[in-house]
Amino acid sequence: MWKNLCVAVISAGVMGVVGASCGGEPKNICVDRNIRCAAPTICDPGDGICKCGGRGGVVCAEGAVCDPGSNTCLTRKCDNVDCSDKAGTSCDVLDGQCKCGGTGGAVCGATETCNPNAKACVASSNCNQIACPLNQTCDTTTGVCKCASTTCAVGQSCSIDATSNKTCVADNCSGVACTGSSVCDPADGLCKCNAVVCQSGQACACPAGGDGGCAANARVCRVSGLCNNVTCNNGTTCDPGDGQCKCGGPGGPACASNQICNLGPPAQCEGGQQCALADGGPRLCAGGTSCDPEDGLCKCGGRGGVLCAPATGADGGTVSPAEICISNPIQQVCRRPCDVRSPDCQTGNYCYFDSSAATPSTYCAVPTDTKEEDSACTTATACFSMVPGARSLHCLGLALGQTGICRAYCDTAAGTAGCLQDRPRTCLAIPTAQSGTGYCNPQ
């Protein structure tokens, strides 16, 4: 009967494609029409078209080639495109043009240039509308923010060394743990809320009425309500930055349920199975760190904190002291200790004494502002002067909820000789700092 049906179909003159031949095999148009494809494309037997991947594959668009390894089309439009003469731009893989923002970005006009920080085209000579990162200046001929004559790459910031030279340096957020919803700014290593450092008693949150959730660029610093109806016990105090009970108050470590708070100083969480010694006593941590009950390691911030680098140089190499933990209401961070009277910080870092830290300490850090002497300061690293040379200044009187004032450092042993005398100054000791560390106080 099947044979008769085949004869009937043929005799009826049906010339269209039939789902199966009379022999029961799928029809292969590539074989029937003897189609040959240029490698690495393969003929699709279903429709006879040369495709990347063969059956069920894709036809590569103009300017793209087939990758036989992944059976996908790869663009070649950027192979010989050089965007170095169009500052801030990169090649768009879809059309091979140099665009501000790369693929999907914009082509800048003849009188425009690309601002890579904003990924937007701006008037070439109009620097008034360009806000450059710390220590960078706008090039009026190109509109590009530069560190001296160099454009810093993503993840780099502009730093000033001891000879006042500007260089692009690596990310400053390594080892920084932010509290609440704030995020670390790689330009200065400070935790910020939408580019703003929140003050004590504030939290990084959505604007009033938007507490259901908002984008990071919509958050603002506002008086925190996270501690409302929060009761803390065992010597802990609620941190308005994240609403957690902290040992030693805002900026201190958060203790686990099986730990107790030892107010120190420095404040530490003690107890817990992982943080107990073989004799049953608590593991005590140095350098302002606290024991993490999850793994028994001493960390900056305790539970969920960061590990500070140990001392190096015991084998005869370059000596580097163990990092210390600096905790304050906005972050926990590991820093290299130093002495403001004879600092040995790496290039781009300067020595600061921080009276606002949970354990007041002196450490190396990138200047976060350029506040000159007698200026008001809200962070320990905001005071920095270029006169008579690049140097850090002390933020005197800085404390939780209090603004300080920038003063020059001095050695109390040198007395007035340790201070510039363009006007009369006396060297006074800085309370809680290392012995001999002082500040220049105008008479």
C-alpha cells in the first residue's frame, strides 16, 4: 500500500519539499544541491544556508566572523581601530567607531571631547562643567580630567608624593569594610553615601518616603532611625550607621550571641568556641582587632571583618610593621602605622593621627582633601598642605559629632623651632597621641 501511495504522489506532480522521502530518511538539501560552504561555516541541511554552527546555527553579520570553537559570530570591526587620538573613547564592536562610553556610547562632535568619568561628550574647552576627581585637573584643550599629564585608568586615583609630583596609583579600597549602605570611594579609601561622607548619627539611606528601596545614586545621608526600639546589652551600644549593637559603640566590633563585650581599650568581643584558648581563656587580639567567632581569627571589625597584614622583613628583606585596625563610625580599615615626626609611608600616602578612631592611632593614608592650616575638617585625613611642601596636617579636636581644625604637626622636643614662624606658634602635645607628637598652636 505504501508503494502505491508513493507512486500516487509522484504521478500527481507534487514537487514541494516532503517531510520525509519515500525511504523514510530526512531530506538533506546540502547533499541534494551539492552545496559547499567556506570554512569555518557549515551548511544547514534544513535550509541549505551556510551558517556558523551548521544546523540551527546563525548567519554572521557583515564585519563578523565565525568562531569554530564556540560556534558564535565574533566582530572584527575593532581589529584595526585606534582610538588613541580621541581621548577617553574606545571602539564600539558593533560599528567600529570610537565612542565615548565604548559600545553603545556616543560619537563626540568636532567641538566636543569625551569625559571618561561621566562617559559623556562635553564642550572641548568648557572645563567649568566638568567635576574632576581629587587632585585631578581639567585639560582645557580636551576637557579630560588628568593627573599631571596622565589620564588615570578605572580603579586608579591621583596621588601627590613628597616632591609634589602627581601620579596615578592603585585602588585605595583594598581592606576597607564600610558600614551600612555606604560604599568605598577608590579615590581616597573613604566610605561614602552617593559621594558624601556621612557624619556621626547619620546613616546612608533612601530619601524620606523612599524606605522601600532605592538605587545607590539616590541615597542620602540623613539622621538615622535604625536604632529606634533597639535595645543593646552587655556593654554594647547601637550603631546608627547600620542599627547593630557594637562593642565600644559606633565603629566597634559586633559580638556574636555567645560572646561578651570587653570595652578595653581597645574594645573586643571575647568568648565563643572558636575564640577560646586551649585553657578556656579568651583569645586577645592586638592592633585594635577583635576575634571573629566564625573562624577564630583576629580581624578589623571582628565578625565578618578584614584581616590586617602581618609584619614582614624577618628574613632580612624590607621591614614593614604589622598593620593596625582603624575603626570609626563609617568603616573599618587596616592601615600601616607611622610616626608623624619621621613618617615612612609609601608614595602618595602621608602620616596622620586620628583622634576619632575607636582606638586613636597614627597611620599612613591618602589625603582625602586639601584643607589648609586653620581650615575646618570633618575627617582625620582631610588636612593637607602644599606649602612649603607636600605634608599632612592634624585635624585637631575631631571627635564623634564634632568638627576639628587643621594644625601643623611638630615634635614637642623641638619646641617652637619645630613650627613655621611666619607667625608666632607654640608646639603643644596632642592628647592620646604618641609621646612627643604635637601640633603648632598660634599664640
